[in-house]
Amino acid sequence: MPPSTTKPAAGLAALAATALCACSHAPKGPNVLLISIDSLRADHLSCYGYPRATTPAIDRIASEGMLFEQHMSSSSWTLPGHASLFTGLPDSIHGAFDTGHKLPDAAHTLAERFQAAGYATQGFFAGPYLHPAFGFAQGFDSYLDCASYASELDASAMQDPQQNKELNQKSHSDITNPTVYSAWQKWLAGRGEKPFFTFLHLWDVHFDYIPPAPFDKQFDPDYQGSVTGRNFFSDPSINASMPERDKQHVISLYDGEIAWTDSFVQKIREDLERAGLLENTILVITSDHGEELFDHGGKGHRMTLYDEVIHIPLVVRYPASLPKGARIHAQTASLDVLPTLLELAGLPAPTDVLGTSLAPFAHDPAAAHPRRAVSELASVGRNMRTVRSLEYKLYDDVARDAHYYFDLAQDPLEKSGLTDFETELGQRAVAGYTTEVQRMEAFLNAHPPQAQESVIPEGVRGQLEHFGYTEGESKQPAKAPPPK
Ligand SMILES: [Zn+2]
């Protein structure tokens, strides 16, 4: 969708384009290649400490750039995770937090910002929730659906519950990396003179786990059982109580999908190198959410906000501005990617986002940053929000009227929820939660929602009083944490 001419931020973007165009008609900023690998949990990449060599290509890119160790998604599923990546806003502000909601036309996306600055903008996607029906095509000169069932998709199909269900099932068995890759190669060969902002969505790590040979046997060549990675989510026999050997095989197939996808990252890197573009391209590898592999008794994603589903990788390579091999331990969030890319590209800092640029970490590990990440899930009957720092993670589980936090230093796997908010850590967790919600409220006051979708879901707002934030009757957190 074309950007609205009435957007307040269009002036900023135009100013940026003017600055870049001082010497010629084409802007001279660096290229940006943003790769989102769907469903990729950070702790299954070798550069994030996983013992298996799942990601040699990403490891190398990380060793030549910056890796953010504690990077969190805004949510635990595809639609809101990407909407936050594209807008620098949390789910309850950008509004695309559930099926039936979309990024409003008034959203000011990464692609729109680069397009307004004179960039060529292309997107290639391969999963149903990246469809233009959800507002993701805004700002792209071209936005190509690389799914095998693309011809069956239109906006009505995405919004019809039955068709939506059927398409989702088809998407799970789809193999799309080769299609995305050949579309990228074709585009790269015919690109023009302008710098580019290109988005590649690599879908295949998303269940089902059906990597092609040799990746299907790479991490578990001796398995003799009958369990496969097909129908991972819908098959009830694949569960936390299944035999351990079979469970490990399923996880090996997930890892095989990661290795298969990493092999495409290597090809893409080689393409950039061959075209002489690698050094002048800001290369970003990230994800939209992680994946639960029975960590808390469940599987898949879009069910909880535990770390296995919100902790995602962020690796950025841009030798002109970023150090080699830097690892940043600060708490960061997917909202931060948009302002980071604008700063690295020399464009003006955005005033209409809640993310904070990570570029200062290149020179200063103590750079100013909120050091908290907000994640939300308001879908499939869930209505919850977490605020995470390096020391705590507080859950406001509105749907279950439960409030608890984890001491991440003592309990990094989030096994024992705490409800005593009178402790020093409990008080800090509540203070951090309150600060983040106040930031969101202040943002909404300064930037009133321009679409019906862009409001804090009812219930989330009402529950803020549990922490004494609103003027309503104060309630003490009372419910026990989940037993898992
Ligand atoms: Zn996803």
C-alpha cells in the first residue's frame, strides 16, 4: 500500500532523501538486507552457545559484526513479531496483535521510511501471516509471495477462518527456501542504481520439521524409530511425554531445518560478495519468535511468552560502523531494529517509535538504553504481557488473572514463578513493568491511535491497576504461578 500523503513523518523522510541527494539524484546510503528466519530460537544457534554446529554461516557473520545476546521479540508468533520489527512499536500500539487485525495504513514501516529516502525496496516472504492483507506490503516497490500456495491467497482467504485454517496447514508442509532464494537472485541480477532495502523472510524453520537431505540426518543419523517432523503441531502423539529418544529426534529435525536455512544465508552472503556489495550492505539476521520444544510441557509457539518463544537472534554486520565480533549482553528488543537501521544508514532518528537504536553499543557497552523488553500475546485465548530485564521477567497474565515473576539469575529456565512482590527483586520488577507501561501510555498520548486496531486490548489496560499503576482500586497479585 502506498504511504499516505498525510503522514506526519513524511516530512522527516523527505528531509532525509534531500540530504542524501545533495550531490546526485540517487541517495548514497548503504544497502540494507534484513533477513528474518521464522521460528528461530536463539539458543539453537551455535553462535549463541548451542553445542551443535547448526549455523556456520550466521556464526561467521556474527564474528564479523555484532551479536546481541539477549534479544527479545515483541510476541511469540509471526504476525505481531514482524509487525513490531517493521514499525518499532509494541503489539498493543501497532495493533496487529491477532488474526483479524492488521497494520493500519497509518503505520510508518521500515520499508516506507527507506522508500521515502530514495531507496529501492523489495520484500520476499513465504508464510501466510506476512501477507499484504495484514498491511505488510506498505512501502515495498515489490512484495512477493514465495509460498507454493500463493495463487490461492487473497485478503478474503486470509480473513476467512476456515480458509485460513486450511492455508495454515498447507504452509506447515511447504518448503520455500529455494523459491525465496531464486527470487532474491533474480532481483539482485536486475537491480538498479539505487541503494536497496530488501527483506527476506525464510520460512522453513517453522514447523513442520522436514529438512531435505542431508540436513534430515545431520544431527541424528542413527535414529531407527518411526517419528517424523510432519504434523508437529497437530499430531497429539508428539508431546512432552513421548519417549525421550523420539523427542530428541524431533529436536534434531528442527536443528536440521536451521542448518538447511543457514546454508541459504551462506549463498546469499556469497551473492553479495560476488556483486561487490557485501561491505556496503548492512546485513541483519533475526527472527520473529522462537519455538517451544517441550521446555514447559508444550510445543510450537503463540501459546506462552517463556524465553524459548521470545528469545531470538540478532546479528548485524556492517564493517563501516560496527566492530568485529562484538557481543552485547544488554537486554534488547525487536522494536530496536528499526531505529538501529535508520541510524546506521545515516537517516534521521525516528520520533514515532518506542524502540531505541542499538548503534551506540558499537562504541559503548554502557550506552543509554531502556534495558527492558516488553512482549505481549493477545491471541488464541491468551492475554498476557511480560517485561524482561537481565535480572527478572514479570508476567501479567490477564486472561488467568495471574501475576508472577522469575529471578533470571537463579532460575534462567523460568521454572519457579515468584509471587512475593515485597522482595527487592519483586519491587524492581514491578517498577520496571510500571515504567514500561507508562512509556507506552505516554507514547499513545503523543501519538493517538489512527486505526481501531491500534489500541491497547481491553483487559490489559484494566489490569494495570494490579501494580498500582492506574487510579483504580489497588489489588495485590494473588494467583499462584503456573506449576510447570
Ligand atoms: Zn513466525
